[in-house]
Amino acid sequence: MHTILVTLLIIVSIAMIVMVLLQSGKSAGLSGAISGGAEQLFGKQKARGLDLILHRITIVLAVLFFILTVAIVRL
């Protein structure tokens, strides 16, 4: 049982890393850091399409990661 949980944890960890790397950044380098406040104040755009899907998958994977980690510690 422990081996199965550790294997699932590794798979979820790799998938979560991939999902985070696939998401687009919130700001574009130094210019985003300078004008970031104005974009947050006036630009309030919600995530749509692929960004929204990647965001939700990342949340699900993070919850699975937490549950698997707690399950491994309890064994």
C-alpha cells in the first residue's frame, strides 16, 4: 500500500510541476513589475479558456498532493 501511495504521489507531483510551468505569467519581466499596479487596478481580467482549465487542474492536483502526503504520513 505504501509503495502505491508513493508512486501516486510522484505522478501527481510531476503533473503539478508540468501544469504550473504551462501557465502563463502574470507579468512580463521588469516592465510588468513597473506597470503591474495599474494593470491590477484598471485591468481586472478574469482567466478564460486554457488558462482557466490549467488553473483548475493545478488546484485539483494540489489537493491530491496534500491528501496523498497526509495518507503516507499516517501509514
